[in-house]
Amino acid sequence: MKKSELIEKISKAVSKNTKTEVSKKLVDAVILETFTTIGKTVKKEGKQGIPGFGTFTLTKRAARQGRNPKTGETIKLKASKSIRFKPSTVLKGSL
């Protein structure tokens, strides 16, 4: 699903449930702010849980040896950070 399709669905659903027209621009701003806030919270606190949806967790990877797939040459990979998502049992059960 594209972002524009997600915005369209959310806009229609909220407009239907509240019986008030909700603009796509407002929905886009809310989605952007939601994910920005999740990212900032994970960076600061290391974890962000959303009940009924799941948990985003900061993970750290140590520096390691890798291999260039094109040449087969051994290369050094720097330590890095990433985000993991673990879905809640509610979300898993709804699939």
C-alpha cells in the first residue's frame, strides 16, 4: 500500500466515524508526526510500545567482518544502530 492510499483510507474512515470531513493534508501531518515521535522516543529511551500494535526497540550491531559479494574481498563493517519491531499478540491474532 502506498502512503497516498493509506492517507485516503484513514481520511475516509475518520470522516465516516466522526461525521466530520477530515482533510488528507491533516491525516498526512498526523502520520508524519506519529512516526517522527516514535523515532525520537526510540532514539532517546531505546523503546516505544503501542498497546494492541507492538513494540519498537533500538538494537545495536557490533562492528564485524563482511564480504563484498562482487569481488569476494573481506571488508570491515562499522558498528550500527537499527530499529526492530515486535508485533503484539493482539496484532498477530488479527492476521
